[in-house]
Amino acid sequence: MKILIIITAILSIFTSQNFDNAKIAIETENIGIYTTNNLTMEMLETRNGKIIIEIVFGIVETAAGDGRVLDIGENEGYYISYARVDNAKIGDFVLTILIYNPDNNFYDDVILRYDYLIQ
């Protein structure tokens, strides 16, 4: 329930499409919420039971759903797939929330993913 409340709060914050300076780092004893530009590999690999939530801002770049992350630095970006996002089209902005598995420290073990088209 706490995670749902946090996600709702996050979504209510981001109604604009200016992601260049978006920075979030909220930490409690058991939960950490970070934008991509504030999350490090070390944080993921040493979470030791902590729930890590990553907020990713991206843009759809191809009709096949290939995307690019926008919030990791100027002129930088890395691939993210939006192929499974219904109605996503080239140029759409997408807010993605990734929740990492707290039961291990694998950097790629995402147990929940939510994608929201930003209109």
C-alpha cells in the first residue's frame, strides 16, 4: 500500500515535459526512490532488502517502440523499450516506474514496471 501511495504522489508531481532537471532522491530506512540520474549501480547492487524505485523519463523514438532515457545527462541516453506500451507513438514522452526486487542485489531484477504516457 505504501508503494501505491508513493507512486501516486510521484505521478502527480510530473505533469510537465521538462525532464532535463528532474531530480528525485527520497530515502527512508526501507525504501529509496530515485530518478535515473540519481541511482547508481552500487545502490542497486547493495540494496540488501531495501525497496528501490527508479523513476525513468523517456521518449519513444521508433514505431517499433524503441526509446531513449532522457534524465541521465545532456546528450546522453540509453535504450529503453516501449514496445509494450499501448498507443505509444514516435515523440511520446513516457514516465516509467521500476521497482527492483528487494530479495536480492541483482541490478536487473525488476519485479514491477509501470509505464505512463504523458500527454
